[in-house]
Amino acid sequence: GAGVSQSPSNKVTEKGKDVELRCDPISGHTALYWYRQSLGQGLEFLIYFQGNSAPDKSGLPSDRFSAERTGGSVSTLTIQRTQQEDSAVYLCASSSDRPRSGNTIYFGEGSWLTVV
Amino acid sequence: AQSVTQLDSQVPVFEEAPVELRCNYSSSVSVYLFWYVQYPNQGLQLLLKYLSGSTLVESINGFEAEFNKSQTSFHLRKPSVHISDTAEYFCAVSSNTGNQFYFGTGTSLTVIP
């Protein structure tokens, strides 16, 4: 597609429920990233995919968080048993190659998650 | 690993005045440096980047940033700001050895009429 597409754009869920956030990267981009943006906290790295594998998932905050990428394209971030502290904007980004090539990453508009 | 520090969380400035948003980084390897802008209710967009070569880089809307290796800085400047420049600005760093982009906590620029 023309840009990084994320869905849903807004999600309100009850504490304890599971949520899935979807990211469709720019066509042909092999690298995909998930970040979390909380109010006043900047961008927190969650996970990086190169193709379908995740060489760096060091930023996932707990085992309630998981992500997968299939077909080298669409990625899903799953949060199980959501907690109120999970409320944030979840940003997906993609780039044409890995960061060490100096590539630019392009962001989607984010999925705003509110846990009540 | 790398890290990025943006010392100023909020910068108010009058319209047509100059502005500088500060960014410092730490890294033991060669870095690539970026500034991203996030307008209200929008996603992050690339403003400018430094990969190599000339240490002064410019964007199409009048911003510029200078890579200073000795001071490990990549400050963003604009000689005359407009109301439309009101946004959140993020400095970011990546390297030729890592897998991540590291972002600062952002600077909220508010241009006052």
C-alpha cells in the first residue's frame, strides 16, 4: 500500500480482555517495528521483525505481549489479559531494510488502546 | 546500545522567532540520526536525517540540523517559525550494527501568535 496501515485506530476494552492490533506495512518493506507511545513517555520500542522472524523482541514488557508476522507482510500485536497500564498508542513502522543500512522508518497513524 | 536525550520537553516560541530543539545521543559506534515530527492527531513523519557526508542537513520546510560528533549532538533549528510548526518533535538514532531505532522523549514546540 501507499503507507503503513494500522487497525483499529481506536479500541476500548475491558480490563482482563485480550486485544489484537494489526499492522499492514508498506509493500516490499522487509523490516517492521512496533512501538508504544504513552503520554509524556516518548516512544518505547517493543519488537522488530526482519521478514517473518523477530531478531529483537527485547522491548516486549511482559509475557502478556506477543507479536507475529506472516508472509513477510502483515503483523499482529496481541495483548492478553489487558491491564490499565497498557493504555497507550501502539505505533507500527516499516522500512525497506534493516536499521544498519541507515534506512528511514515510516510510521502508521497508530492504534489508540484504552483499557477501562 | 544507543540512547537519545532531548532535554527540553516543552518549547514555547513566538511566531517568526528562531528556535533550537536540542538532541544529544550516546553511542560507541557510528550512528545515523533522524528528526521526526508529529502534528496533532497524526502519525510521525520524517523531517530530516543524517547518514554521512555534510554535517548540515536541511528539510523542505526550513528546518536544519547539524551533526556534531565531538559534542554528540544533532540539534534542530529554524530561523523563523510559523504557527503550522506547532507539533511534537522526536530525535532518533540508529546504527550500522543494531536492530533498533532509539527515540528521545520528544519536545513539544508551541508557536505563539
